[in-house]
Amino acid sequence: MKLYDELLWRGLIKDVSNEDRARHLLNDNKIKFYCGFDPTGESLTVGHLVQIVRMMLLQQYGHTPIVLIGGATGLIGDPRQTSERKLLTLEESLNNAEKIKLQLSQFIDPKKAIFVNNYDWIGKIDMISYLRDYGKHFSINYMIAKDTVQKRMDIGISYTEFSYMLIQAIDFLHLYRTHDCKLQFGGSDQWGNITTGLELIRKMEGEQSDAVGMSSPLLLKADGTKFGKSESGALWLDANLSSPYEVYQYFLNASDADVVNYLKSLTLLTKDEIQDLIQKSEQEPEKREAQKVLAAQIVQLVHGQDALDQALKVSKALFSGDFSEINENGLKMLYKTLDSMTLTEPKSLLDLLVETNLASSKREARTFIQSGAIGLNDQKVSETEYIVSRSDTLFNAYVILRRGKKKYAMIQFI
């Protein structure tokens, strides 16, 4: 199966500006392509994996990724459907850009790719040049017709965000000229920006220009809701924001209707491997084999084998109550996942049970202790006036509180 056909099979193509040219570039050539990531936060989310995995796939086929970090576009803000974005300071944008560059370097080897920050060229364009050299090529009618602008017409859109598409178009033109970049891709919500870039290249480089744009469908759940939201909010690629255990559990609990789409678009498993998983799942759906492989593949891709091993051990420990196999990193995962609190000095177990919501009152907490329902780490506690101190900790920091078999909380001594 050639690359373009594999992208279709994986559901990674929604819009394409010129399908024949795209097939030719991807199947019969070795090209440079780019995808951009705006540093609107300190971390990317699991939702960005669609584009990251696609970049990795194209790289496997011999194409060269240009990873663009939007230090400049992050200062402007891609128009959201709901409201204006909060403007970042230059320092915030550039600091975030460095963190996201480091994050993306875990997936795309900088020695085999080109990493760029669009602030390096956008930041040098003066206002008169921007208006004369670039703005003159687009009519207001053209820009208003874009879907991202149309969705904001009722509530209003600032000139700042209205101009975002033109600034991103300059990126494509710059990379086309300086790196011979032939292809830009992104999510379908970026299609208007991508086609604006193609139009700018056509007008400034001529009709013979061979740049191509491509988009992928936004990753949604089978019920049409947005992908990548857990009970606590977005799923981040930064382990300090979303633990590997949390990511593992999210995909382990994926519905049968969603898991095939996720396997195709969020992993690099081969077609044969995915079809084999689909067949096993249809024969024995209760084993949830596809979900287990999906969860393991994503945690391993994002956080590595050690983190996956600990996430599996954490899952097992929460089921069995035996935490002896969990190392310090595993306890950190637990702390970020469970109801938790910090202590600087010893405190009564009764107070801790109430403050971590394992009991609704001291009276109820005392009843739980007396009935043998409370465990401290892996040991039951029967003393109602017990004081929890640093001597109870694992790795001189963590205490696991348990009520019954499945209610947990954690304490960290700092």
C-alpha cells in the first residue's frame, strides 16, 4: 500500500487541494512538508497526536518534516468558534515555544527534521511591508468567506484574529521559498488557513507553483463529542499535567465504536496488526484486547516503556490493593490521579479521612477504622487515634489511604 492510500485508510485525509499532485508528491517523491503548532500553552494535548503520528508516518516513508512552532502566530491567536483568545506576552509565547519544541523532539528526531519558529521571520516584517507585500493580495470578501471567520460573525472578531490566516499564509510562502516545502497539513479547522497559504504562493510565485494543502478530520468520539477530554479536563502530553496512568485509563475505556478510529489515527501499528485486533475484538469483545493495545501503544509512544510498565502496575495495584511493585514514579502517577493533599507535619488519621473525602465526618471515619475498612499503604489500621507521620511514608514522601477495596486517596509529605 502506497503512502497516500495508507493515509486514506487511516482516515487522515479530509480535504486536499489537488489530489493528483498530492498522490504524486507523496507516492513518487521525497519532499519536505510542514505542520504548525502554536504555543498557546506549555504543553500539547493528546489531540495533537493525530498530526504528530501523521508526521512520523510520512517520515517513515522518507519525507522530511518541517516542525513549525508558532512563536509569532501564538501571539495573535487562531480564531476559536466561541470567543477571542487571551493574548500571550512575547516572553510567554517564546517560553512556551521552547517547551513545545522539546516535547515534539521526543517524537520527531531533530537530526532528521527541520525545526523552525515563525517568530524568526514574522517578527522582522514591518507594518507597511505586511500591508503592501501580503495584505494587498487578499480581498476582505475572500477572508470573510473563511469558515473560521463566518463562525465568529455573530459575536464579533477582532482585526487581530481576523488577520491570523494571512500570517499563517506567510509561513507557507516562507517555507516554500527557503526550504522547498511542498505540503502543509493540519486539522480540518485549519483548512481555511492552509488554502490562504496556497493562494499567497500562487499569487507571488506564479501558477506553476506546485504546493499542496491537506487536512485531516477532527478526531471526535462516535457520539460526535470532542476527543481528548477526561473527567478532569484536557489530556496533556506533559506527564506532570496528565499522568501516564490517566492517559492509559482513558484509552483503556474507549468505546468499541471509537477504538478502531483511534488505532488507525493515533498509532503506527500496521494495517495487518490493526485488522488482527479488530477481528479478535469482534470474536471476544469482553477481553477488550484492542483497547488494551491502544492504551499501551499511546502511553509507550508519549512517555516510554518505563512509564507504561508503571501505569500497568498502578492499574493492577488499585485493583488488588498491593502496592509493593510500584516505584517512586508510579506513586507520582497515583498522586496526580487520586484525591490527594500535602502535609508538612503529622496529622490524625481521622482528620485525613475527612479531608480526602474518604469519610464525611470524624464519626464516620471512626466507624470505618473500627470495622477494619481503612488501610494505610498496604496495612489495615485499627487505632482510631492514629497519627500519620513521615515514618509511614513510601520513598519518604507518599502515604496511600484506602477505604474498602476501591476508594483511595494519597498524602504527600513535603
